[in-house]
Amino acid sequence: MLGPVESRSVSPVFVGRTTELETLDDALARATTGEPQALVIGGEAGVGKTRLVEEFAGAAARAGAVVALGGCVEIGADGLPFAPFSTALRALRRQLPDELAAAAAGQEDELARLLPEVGETPAVLGADRSGEEGMARLFELTARLLERLAAHRTVVVALEDLHWADASTRHLLTYLFRTLRTGRLVVLATYRSDDIHRRHPLRPLLAELDRLRTVRRIELGRFTRDEVGCQIAGILAREPDPAQVDAIFERSDGNAFFVEELAVATHEGACAGLTDSLRDLLLVRVERLPESAQRIARLVAEGGSTVEYRLLAAVADLAEDDLIEALRAAVNASILSVAPGDDGYRFRHSLVREAVADDLLPGERSRLNRRYAEALEADPTLVPAGERVMRLASYWYHAHDPAKALPAVLDASVTARRRRAHSEQLRLLERAMELWDVTPADIRATLRPVDYTEAYPPPLAERRGEPHDPAPLRYLDLMAEAAVAGRRCGERERALKITKRALHLLEEEQDPLRAAWFWIQRSRLMQALARGDGWKEIGTAQDLVRGLPPSEVHAEVLATAASWSMLRDPGPDAVSAAERAVEYARMVGAEDIELNARLTLGGLMVEAGDSAGLAQMYEVKEAVLARGLTSVVGRSHVNLPSALEAVGRSAEAVSILREGLRLTQEWGLRDSEAWVWVNLAESLTTLGRWDEAAEAAVSAQRTSQSAKPRGGAANRLAQLALARGETAEAARHLAAARASYGTHDPMPQHNLPMSHLALEIAAAEGRPLDARAEADRALDAGFPPGTQRYAWPLLLAAAVAESESRALPPPDGPEARTAYLRRLFDAVRTLATGSPVWRAHERWTRAELDRAEDHTDPDTWSDVVTAFEALERPYDLARVRLRLAEALLTAGGDDERARATELLRLTRATADHLGARPLADATTLLAQRARLSLTTAPPAADPADTLGLTSRERDVLRLVSAGRTNRQIAEELFISPKTASVHVSNILAKLGVSGRGEAAALAHRMGLFPLETLGSGTHA
């Protein structure tokens, strides 16, 4: 290795970039306050991006920040998966070893996919069924790791050369930019803007970042003439001749790197013989090196972004002294530089590397790659262990040796899968398919599958239990791996084309099991691409496996059919499919398929009125927790609470949902977490905890990585807005829900609630015919078995709309109204009432339909109130109490008036507490019409009322008074730390105090909270 060498072309003076540095310094200052910052720096090659980052990084380090740099690594034309993140995390581990170990605690094995030093990278077997959520989990754990590291110190992570980034790196960076919410963290990335052509893979990422308000873009321009003069003065260590500055500025056009090259060339007297091509200028400087140094430059250009010294020595075929002299000459000439870590070399600027690489002859390039590959095969320790397999695959591929390249590429695809770099896995598998036909048959015959992905069936002989040698790898096996990799990384179009080709190949073979497997993959892709609901493909798979012996594929087909039917067409066929899926999965030992099928079966049983389904779902939840099955834990903590809510056990559902939030957050299951938030919003709404419900729905929208949870959250917000009298806001949320769900895959659990909301909005806006039309459409479509939890609220809303408008002339005539009411009565008679909550809804709906025909019987409404008093549904109870009060007042009598007065007081209290303005207004109006007073003796004034605090702010103030931090408040009230901080700021402003201590003291003086409540939290 070399000692210190002289570099003569870099100016020691940092020139210009005042505005850009101010932006970066502002980001650092904001991050120091706990607000994460994201920046992207773009500029043409040579404009000075790296120098700007180095200057900022130095200033940040001097200010006490921990700085970690990572660069996208190129090997030939290939990028290493997650390379910049691995490098940056490695730098953080060197600087903060104990802190990183604590931040990664409990998730070491998963994070080892990015940083092998922290744990044992799990071997990804074919049974791994984490799917797309597996990669999302890795991304979420990475985000949380950075947030934890930056909780008490400022951390700067700089990633360079995004134009070379692999797809997995791009996806992870986008995820971080979208999801980082806390921590003293700055994440910045650079890219070469002149490389981003119309089809460059970085373009979609840049377009998405433009839509994120949290990401700041910095575009570096070229230097002005004065800045070029300053740069040249720094390089030459003297004031340059103005004519020389003019000439260099004109030729370089202000590009900082070309200014350096031209300044050195002019200083050395080499400028007169140059051509007009700046590329030739770069090559002229290389060609002036000794022949041995030129040879080393060509080797380094083809070896990758950085080439290790030992690898270079093995490939160069020079005596060590000659190699060192050649390297010294190249470094002295500022062609090469020592790589970070002092264990290798790289070009000082990528433009020079590209010029040298482009000057290689085709045969020369493949020969150099072969030498790299042979050296690495002979001594695998020449490169870092985490890069070895990927680099060997790239070298052999670019050496154009299929016999060597195919096995190496397949090994690399397994490594990519193990790291959850599914985009790179897909690219490598497609490369393997490209090499397949040109690889000698005897080489192909030696290849064996590592495993079989996602229940993909082994060869026929193995399935039949016949004696056999391990079956060789087949082209179809590659297609199966590629289809799964494409689905997992979001390249669904490519995956869909692969399944089409595979099924075409299977037409010539008698292998229905493998064909069924590909049809199931195709079904998932069709749904994900919004091309259909996937049932046709599932039906084809069912036909193919019918009559075959039990197998994992057979169980998977049945489980998929049952799950599909549970959401779209529940009934006896779905139950039968789920039961057989459980049976077959047990027979073949497919635990995850069995547990998923049991969840489906339990849900179907609950919908059919069989309470034993809940016990089944509880058993699955406990089994999942005991085994740590990440592929099922999310679904178990979404479906079980949903089933509990469906039978009116909302408080029980909330308890499990809170456990689900803890687990999904701990395990990085972000989309499952979003569904948990959605269901939590629903159960909290039922329980009358509307502020918490709204916060849960907003959390779902913020957390969700896909559209449907956002649709569910919008539905919950629309429901709350309607109940609070915010009709326009409800309509806006309903439109958002419809956009999120789309029209390609209708499901009752989505369509019926949206019809219910649309009906209520139309009624609230005085559009009775539109309300009826919405109900008619739902009745025409019918209510599939098991959808009573969605159908009863819709029928009730239709009945209420008619009940409320009974005094108005029917807009389409009395006969049409009578027919419509009769149709609603018929639907009520046929809808299931398998639990107390829906029996209560049946009574309520019948009573509303009676009222619509001017029949108001106090006994009828008393029965309805009694039914709801046994349930935990305060808003529903208040609504039916209002109806009973009206019926009592209609009947007349002093006792009836007294009872009605008490009912109206209870109703008004509930409405005021919830903020249900329409209910409060209706209660007040009825009391005024009956000349009833809803006030008793004036109660003692609540001191908090004089402060103007909302109910949520009172909860927060109670915890502030108990000494809780914002994070503790957030955990106890189930809100984000940022929301807690906003509440605290609002409280301090309303109380007119400057700090938390003063706020606590004021609350104590005013007696806002009994001492015994200050130590307790908020519990379900």
C-alpha cells in the first residue's frame, strides 16, 4: 500500500455554494431539534456534489454530529444490493457500537440482511411466506434503527451516486423518506442528473420525491467565471492570468472537475495539443502515465467502483514493487485515489473511470472480467465476504462465459433472496434465464435447486416417493423463483409475463400441481395489478388439483379459495374449502398455511353465527405468538378483533388491537399495522371514544403502504364526520375511500359501508331519492351470507331516512314509498341476527320502519332501549333513547313526561360528550317542542371549562401533571409523540404558562384531577 502522496489538481479552497450550504446547515439545525430531514442533491457529473457533501459532513462532525457515508457500488454495470446502506450502517457501528447494538436488540437476525456483523442472516427457505411484507419489515426495522440511533444525538447519513443504485436501495431510500417521523436525523443522497435519461430507473423515485413535501431538492449549477477564477487560484496557489481564466471557463463551461483538469493541463503545458473533446482530455492525462500505470487504470476501471489492493495484485500480474510504483504514479497524477478504509483504490472521479472503461476493446473487457473472476475463485478472501458472491456473478457474466456465469448468477440470486433484495434477485434470475439455452447441457445437469419457493412443488418422482437422485434444476424452476421475486419487489407486470410463459410451457407437460401453483401466483398478480378479482385463476387451480392426493399446493389452493370467498362471497363452499385446507395443511406439515386457513375458517364460522369460530381464532393467535410466525401475526391481530367487533365485543377487540399494534410495530409489519389502526378506529367509534378513533384512523392513513387500509381509514373518518354533522367532510372522506378501493375487485366489506355512508350523506343533504337509490342498489346486489355486520347498519340508515322524512310529501308518490318500505321490511325479515348486537339492530330497524308509517309505540322503543343498554354502544343507545322519549311524549301523561325528560337529559349529555351535533340539536328541538327543561340545579362549575380545554387536552394535562414525558403520553393515549407535543403546546398556550411544571402546578391549584388519578393511565 502507499504512504502519503501528492494531489495537485484539487483546490484546497472550497469555492461558492453559499446557498446550498445554507440549506444543508438549516437541515442540520432542524434535525437537532428532533425533526428528521431528507435532502437530495442533483447535478451533472463533475459539478461538485461530492465536494459539497464532504464540506457539509466535515462541518456537521465539528458540530458534534455522527456522520456516516455510503456510496452506491458498481461492479461492471451492476450495483450491489443495499451497498450504500450497508456501508453507512457499518460506519455507524464503528462510531456507536454499543448504541447500535441496543437499537438493533431483538431484531439482529433480520437486520443482518443489511449489516451481517450484527447477527446471523437467516437462510431463506422455500417455506418462507413473508412475501412483500418481508421486505417491508426489513425497511421498517431499518427506519426504526436509524430513529433510535438518532434519538439522543444528531446523525447524518449521506448516500452518494444514486444513479448507480440497485432497485432495493432505491426502494429502501424512498421508504425512509416517506416514513421517518422522529429523531435527530439527516438523510441526504446525491445523483448525477445528466445520466437520468427518460427510462433511467431513478426517474420514478425522483418523481415521487417531488411529491413529498418533506424532501428538499438541491440542484447544483456550474460555477460562474469568478468562481472558476477562485478555483484555479486554489489549484495553482497563485492568482491566475485573466486570459487563462477566460479560456478555461469557456472550455469547461463552469464544470468544477473539468476546470481542475484544464488547469492542471495548462500548468503542465499540455493544453496546446488537446482536441476539443473533454473526454479526450481525460484520456490524454491517463495516456501520459507510464505503461504499467495505464494498465492498472484499465484494470481498476473494469473492476468496479472500488478494487481491493489484494485483488488488484492477483489480477495485475506484476511484481509487488512494480505494482506499487504503478499505483503511485496513478495516484500522484490524481487519476486514482485510495479508497475509504485504506484497503483499495478507486478513480478520483467517475468521469475518468468511465472514459477509461469506454476506451476498452470488447475482447479486452471480457478478458479483464475473466481474470477478476478466476482470481476471486482461487482466493475468495480477496473481497469482503458480503460482496463475494455478487461480484463473482458479475465478473463471470461480463466475461461472457455461460458455463461459469450460470452457476455464479444462480448463487447470487440466492444471496439476494436471503437479503430480501428481491429486485436484484429478479434481475439475476432473468439473467440466468438468458444464459440457460447457451449454457452446455452437461453444466445444466449439475445444477440443483437450493429449495422450492412458496409451496412450489418438487419434481414428480419426489412427490410420488419413488427412489431418485436429486432432480436437476429446470428452466421452469427458475420461472417459479422469478415470478415470486417479481411479486415481492413490486415488478408485477414482469412477474405476470413470467407466469404466462410458464403456463404455456406446462401445456406440454402433465403436471397439474405445478400448473395450479402458477395459476395461484397469477391470481395474486391479477388482483394486485387491478386486472380483476383473481377468482377465474383460483377456479382453474381448483379444477387442476381436484382429485389429487393432499399436498402443500393443494392446501394452498384451498386456503386461497376460502380466503377469497370470505371477503367476497362467504358461504358453505368457503367453509368447506377452509376445512379441507386445514386438513390438508396438517397432513403435509404446512404450518403457516394451516394457521392462515384456521383464521379464515374461524372468521367464516363467526359470520355464520357459530361462536366456536372465536375460540379457533384465539388458538391461532396464541400459536402464532408462541412460534413467532411473522407471516401470520399481522392477520391474526386484524381478523380476530374484526370478528369480535362483528359480534359486539368491541372492548375485547380493543385489547387485542393494542397488542397487535405493539407486535406489528416491533416486527416492522407496517401494512398490517395500518389494518390494526383501521380496526381500532372502528371499535373505538363503537365504544364512544371518538377523538381516539379519529386519531387511530389518521394513524392508519399515515402508516399504510397500500391503498385499501387508507380506504378503510377514510370510511371511519367519514362515519365520524357524519355523526358530528360535518356532511361535506364526510363526503370528502367517502370519495377518498372509493378512490382507494377502486372498482376492479368489489368486496361487501368495502361496498356496503360505502353505500351506507352515501345513503346517510344523501339523507343529510335533503336528497331522499338519492338515498333510496343507494339502498335499492344494495338490495339489488343482495347481502351475501355473513355480511350482516355491514347490512344491518345500511338497512337501519335507510329506515331512519324514511322515518325522518315521514312528514314530507313523498317525492315520487305514496305508492312508490309504500313499495320501498315493504322492500326494506322484506330485507329485515331475511337478514341474520346471530348475536345480541344484530338482534338489537333488527328491533331498532323495525321500530324505525314503524315510525316511518306513523306508528310510535313506547313499548316497542322501550324494548329497543333495553336491548342497547346491554351493549357498549353509547351513541346508538343515545339515539334510541331519543326515540323512546319522543314515543313517551306522544303517548302523553305526567309519568311519561318525567321519564322522557330524564331520557333526553341522558341523550343530550352523551351527544355533548361525543360532539354529535345533529343528535344534540334533535334532542334540544324535541325538548323545546315538549316544553321540557333539560337542566337541573346548576352543577358546580368545572374549572377546566374556563380554560377552554378539549377532552383530549384534559387527558394530556392529567398526564403532564403526573410527570409523564411526551413519549409516555403518546404510549398511554395511543397517539404519536408529535401529536402529544402539539397537545402540550396548545395546553401551555391556553393556560398562559411557560412550561410543563407551571401547567402541573396550575392544575393542582384548580383541583382539576384528584390525586389518586394522577398515577393511572388510560385503559380500555
